[in-house]
Amino acid sequence: MAPERHDSAPDPSPPHNTAIATAEPPRKQRPRKIGRRHLVTRAATGLATLGALASGAAAVVAATRPVAAQGATAGPQHNTTGGHLGNHQGLIPPPQGALTNAIVAHDHGVQMTVGDVDTAAMGYDPTTYLTTFDYGTASTLPDGRTLRDYRIIAADKEIEIAPGIFFPAWTYNGQVPGPTIRCNEGDRLRINFTNNGSHPHTIHFHGIHSSFMDGVTGIGRGNINPGESFTYEFDARPFGCHLYHCHSTPLKRHIHKGLYGAFIINPDPAKHGNAAKERHPDHAESRRWQEFVMIMNAFDTTFDGANEVYAVNTVAFHYMKHPIRVERDRPVRVYLINMTEFDPINSFHLHANFFDYYDHGTTLEPTLRTVDTIMQCQAQRGILEFSFAGFEPGLYMFHAHQSEFPELGWMSAFEVV
């Protein structure tokens, strides 16, 4: 069945950098400098005030009220700094000029957005995305190989990246990131692409294929113009954790606006031995693993070439408010991809634990062992494997280790049970 078609939202950004808003906001709502970046706020909802305000103390103004992560255990709730909210005793008065209804909390306070994104209205839930894999429609070729057909539609759509913060995205199948395409090594893939957007687009796969199928402006089939369709066809190889994205020019705009997704190829045990069965869902050996797809991304809401909101799988702080539930007696596998534009690198740091890392996922032996932090440039990717066996149940953070990124949304937690 073809994916639901979403109405295209016009892109308000002209070729030159502009803000999202179509009308000049009141002075108090204009973008406010935080370090070298801007943080865009809206009157009713948006990002909580960041930074220490109380004469060197670690107090933080949290707009309206403290926010605790849903699904947290009883007792002190974890916050985005790794501390806890305490019992909210010992509150001090707001500094002069602070928000009338602000609370200055003792200890580290809360540094995340207030409220929650309406994922149902957006038609995309980051929690569901973690474990949703599109294997296409399978059939058998005359030579006995599996043929998989996929349907991808590009369309303009406004998405909510933080409570009250909307972004005019370009999407694959109405979501950012696009659907996770998964297949087995050696499968024949047909990706039927239709461009319902307002600009020329392509799909470029990080894999092995012919020049004509490369999905690059000016090479092979090249751009697919609005209203046109094209079918990309190639064999799935090599196995690993890969990605796809639009490669139309200007490339930084097409990627930043949201045209990217994960592309996972399961290794063939017939070629690579029993170790490949651990990563191949058709084999019982893989069933003990808890697998999650995480794409590190960010959004330049003012179109000035610098990001204001950071996230994993698009929505800022989503996995702090909705921690990822994992069973401590089953190992965890994360397919990690960096699609952040405008920043040279992004990173992943796991609290209170270590992992093995498989760069690009193209080996069955780790390329790094027993590390707790990994950095990736754009389009770099890899597989993380770790376990919470024997750990105490509770919330275990993970986040970028460029400190500005967690403060602006790239902060998450596992709930170990």
C-alpha cells in the first residue's frame, strides 16, 4: 500500500536566510543570543530559559513549572544535567526581571522544554520510530533472489520539533527522518520515488550501485522535478548501518530541511558465518537483542546557518520525557547515524556504562571496544552494542558531549527495568 500522502506546506524561507515567522515579532520575542546561537521562543510555549542566574549558584529559571520525565521511578526525578529535582525546598526568589511565574529551583533545576509535542497531529512519533523497520513488499525473482519494492514520496510539511516550535520541513513519507529501509544482503531493491514537493529532489543511497542510480544532481538520472517519479534499482550491499538522503543542490539545504533516513542491510550468515545471525532478524540468535535506530539531527529555525534545536530523531528532549524502556537482561544494539548540518561533528555519550562500536556496521568484530563516547561527522554511522545486565533499574542518560547540544535538545535516557 502506498504511504499516505500529506499536504505540502509552502516553504517560507527564500534563497537568503530569514526567520520562520512571516510577521515581525514583538521585541521581547525576538531571537535571543545564547552563546553563538539563537534560541527562538514563542509566547505560549517553547524552550525553557537556560543558564545559571543566581549569583554563581547553579539555579536555573524553568518556565512555568519543573518538568519531570514520564516513566521515571519514584523518588527524585532525573533532569537534563544528571542531577535531580530534589524536593523543591529552599526555593529562592526570582531575580529581578525574571518571568513572573518562574520558579528558581534549588540544585541544578530543569533545562528542557515545557510541555510536549503533539506527535499524533504530526503523524510521527519518535518512540515508535526507534523500532519501526520498512522491509518493503517482497517477491521472488526468477533467479530465486528476493526483490523488495519500496514507495517513497517527497513532500513539504510543517513539523513540530519542540513544544510550540514548528519547522517547514521537506520530508520523505511525511516524516523526519524518513522511514528506516531494511533488507538482507544480496536482495534486489526497487525504490519507487515520487516528488510531490516544491523543489527538485533525489534519493542518494550510501551503498554500492551504478552511476545512473546514484541520485545526484547532474549525474545519471539526476534531479527528479516536482511531479515526476523515478525508480532506483540496485542490489543491497555491503551489509551494515547505512543511510540515504537527498543530493540535490544546495546539498546543505536539502539535508538540513529533513530529507534523510536510515538504510540497514542485514549480513548474510551463508557468507559471514554464525556471527551474522546475531544481526539477522530471520534467525533466532537475533531475538535477544533490543534494537533501536537513532539519527542525530538539528534544526536552524532562523535560517542563518546555525542550529537552534538539537535532537535524536527530531523532537528535542523527547527521550527525556519518554525514556526508552530496555530490559536489563537483554543486550542493546543502537544503529547510530549523524545527519546534523552546520556543525562539523556530533557525538553520543552513554552514562554509567560502556559499549562496543562497529564503524559503519560493515564488520562483525568491533572496531572500538569498551568506550563510552563516540563522535561522528555528517553521514558517518555505526552500531553500538552494550548491556545493562546486573545494573540497578533506573534512568541512565545518554546525550551529545558537545555541552551546548544537550542544553538545546539532544538529551535522552534509557529506563532500565
